[in-house]
Amino acid sequence: MITKQKGTYDIFGEEAKKRAYVDEILSTLCAKYNYGYIETPVFEASELFHRGVGEATDMVQKETYDFKDRGDRNLTLRPEGTASVVRWFLENKFYGNLTDPIKVFYNMKMYRYERPQSGRNREFTQWGFECFGCDDARSDAEVISLAYNAYRLLGLDDITIKINSLGDKESRENYRNALVDYLKPHISELCEDCQERFQKNPLRILDCKVDSESDIIKNAPKTLDFLNEESKERFDHLCELLDLMEINYEVDCKIVRGLDYYNHMVFEVVLDDSYALGGGGRYNGLVETLGGPSTPAVGFAMGYDRTLLAMQEKNVRIPIDDSIDLYLLSVSDTEKDTAAYLAQELRLNGFVVETDLLNRSLKSQFKSVDRYKAKFLIVLNDDDLAKNEVVLKDNKTKEEERIKMNDLVDYLDMHL
């Protein structure tokens, strides 16, 4: 028997309804912030992620699904959303007329080859959003606000926004040099991954899970100490805005994010002060790195599956209506044909309707009524149909009412 691949999953039934509920909340919230939906191809040219995400990142070095197609092109399954959205932004030349910010959100499957674990799979869903064309602390605050309110609306109140600033290009470079000088005498005491990161991406050492409690990491230089005056003023303004918006945050200099394209503000959404659910920040250099003009941009991505798991662990109640509005029971051929016609009419008027398609007995159909938790049922009867009538039964109160078929839609509208 062929089975699903390791690190992938099927979505069906109650799980699908939970996701639909979460999707509706997130998409409605994005609309309030005037973000439009975007969906990008599931595979892109490998160069997009190698250049955009960074050759030295763990994602590109160890986790991407790279392959050649039949035309000998190097392709990669989408491992994250930002680089693909930037490619879309460039390909459509939106940078040519930026009179207003370009704001988009996505909810897409991503693929990374890593060890499957709780809340983390090789195929996973990522919800995120990007804003192009605005280089101001107020747009940083808006992005943080959108992320913060998303989790609150999903019932996760115990969250904290952990923020940091890498500063502009000059500040980041100064900090990188100071970090390298500090780590150099201690690098042999850190894990193998950190020793490799030291050569390629030293900032990644700061969020290493293995060495996070090491005194070496705890005593490392702080990014905020290397901000130039302009970068410091910008970060201070952001903190003032978050205070004004009453967003629960704390400054954490270990937040650096693992991708090369970040500068200035970076942040993570953390549950119970330890469980990271998503993160983002400003990436003013990425559009230029991928061949476009210098364009300010900021964004965020949620670990969708980890968020659903956190909701489950926090006993967040997701309202799922697994009942149907009406079940049509029938026995004779005329009754069955009428059930097919009537089901279509009622469905087109917005009702959830089921009817028997297996030629079962009335007794078996009544069992389906209970399994589907039907609010109403109709046992179609040839004599009633000849009078253009049906007997509608409320499955909760057990009350029955004889109704003209032409009045059925109005009656259900009133009682549902």
C-alpha cells in the first residue's frame, strides 16, 4: 500500500473545519488592515532562495527540496513565503509606481527537509504578510500589531512580542565584527553547527538551541549597543508606538532571525515566554538583492501548524458546527427524484442538505439523520408530493409542520 511521505499529512473532517475557522479569522483580520491575498507557485528557480534567503543559512544549506526538471532547470520547492512574494513584486514592476504601500498576505504550503517533530513537518502551512514601499517605524508597528492581534483573536492571550533591532547596514556590520571578535577565542567550546555558522553566518549563533544557556552566548555583545544614532532613534520610536498601542512586548537582544535579509526591526511572537509561534522584521535590502531598486519592506510569518497545536494545548475552543440543516428521506423512485431536485434548490439557497444515494431502507436513513445531526428532516411521501406539500420535522423538539414546497425556503430561513 502506498502511504503518505514522512513529514506530510492529510487534512480532513474536524481538522479541516478547524483550519477553515482559523483561515476565516486571519483573512478577515488582514482585510481590516487592507492586505490583499496572494498565492505564489509551489516551486521557483533555486536561485531565488539561494540569493534571497542566503547561501549561508541553514534553510538553504540543509533544508530545501532542490531538483532538476526535464528541461534541466534548477528548481526548489517553496521553503518560505517572503522571497517568492518579492519575486512577484519585481516581476510585475510594482516598484515603478509606489504611490501607496503594496500590502499582501498569503496562506500557503511550504517545504523543508528537516526532522519531523511536534508542530514542525516537512510539508507545512505558513500564514504571513508583506508590506512594500514604507520605511517608517509606524509601518513596523502596524505589522507587529497585525501579528499580535491575530494570535489574540485566535484565543492565545499569553503571548509576548520579543523585539530587537539589527540597525541599518552600517550598524549591522559593526555588530557583526564585534560579535566575531568576541566569539573567536570561545568558538571551540560551542556546538558543531555554531562552529560552522561562525564562518558563514555568525549572527545565527545567538539563537542556537543547543548553546542558548551557555555563558558565552549570554555574555555576547548586544546589538543595541552598536546602533548608530539614526537606528537607535528609530527603535526608540517603535517602542513608544507599541506602548501607545498597548502591545505586550519586551526587548530581547538575542532575537536576530536566521535569514540574511533582515535589518532594523526584528521580532518573534512567543507563547508563555518560551514557545516561538512566528516571527518577522524589516528587510529593506532584499528587493535590491534580487535585482530590483532599493525598496523598503517589512513582513511576518506564522508557524500555522505550531499555532494550531498551541491552541489545542491551551484548550482554545474552536466552534465547529458538524450538523446539517436538513435530511431528505425517500423510498419510491418519485420520492428519490424529488429529493434530488429539492436538495439542489435548497443548497442553492444556502442550506446544508443531505439525502440518501445508496437506496437504503427508511430505518437506515433515519440512522443517517442522527449521524449527521440534522436539525430538520423530511420524509418525502408520494401522496404529499401530489399536493405539492411536505411534512417538516424539527429533530430537536420532534414537532411536525405541513408546509407547501414553495414556502420551504422561507420557513427554513426563518427557523435557521
